[in-house]
Amino acid sequence: MTILSALLSAYPLSVTSSLHRTSAVVGWGISFVVCVVSGYLAFWSLGRSHNTFLLVALGGIVLRLALISGAVFVGISLLHLHTVIFLGSLLGSYTMYHGLEIIVLNQSKALVRMPGGSGAVARSDEAR
């Protein structure tokens, strides 16, 4: 699914119109920035308490929703980007980045719980 969304969202880059390419690149860029910010917050919360992790996870959902909604408004109404290509690349790349983030977080969370797994174990022990 992640590979399919990446291929579909990269399709507009092969179109010759500069507006289409700009719309696709802006969509990819916005989803990349949103996923980097929310991914950083998620990794920061891994070694913390369950309450902190849940607060960051739920707050991350609100943060993503606000950033994506604002980006769609600005991209379509103010920058006059091509709507279908902009939304397709934004949502396709967002799906890809979010899927990768979930996979990496699952592996990192398993390392945090394993004794002697990674540096996050020391952080978890220091928090107690």
C-alpha cells in the first residue's frame, strides 16, 4: 500500500506542465514537513510515561489535522495550485510517510521495552 501511494503521488512529476509539477512538489513537501514534526514528537515521547506518550499521540493527530487543513486552504485558495494533483500528491505522500513512521515507531517501541535494546532504555530508566 505504501509503495502504491508513493507511485501514484509521484505520477504528476512526469507531467510536463510546470503548474502540475509545482503542485505535486508542494504537496510532497508539506506532507514531509508534517511527518517530520510529528515523527520527532513521537520519538521524543517513546521513553516517557504512558500518559505523555498518549498526550503526544493524540496531540499529534490534532497537529496533523491543523497543518494539513491549513496547507490545503493555502495551497488551493491562495496559491491556486492544481487541486487534484496537489491533493493527490499530498495525501499519497502523507500515507506513505505515515506508514513508514508507524513501522519505525513499532520497531523503536519494541527496542525500548527490551532490556539492553537501545539508548532509549536508559532514558526510560532515568525517567523513573
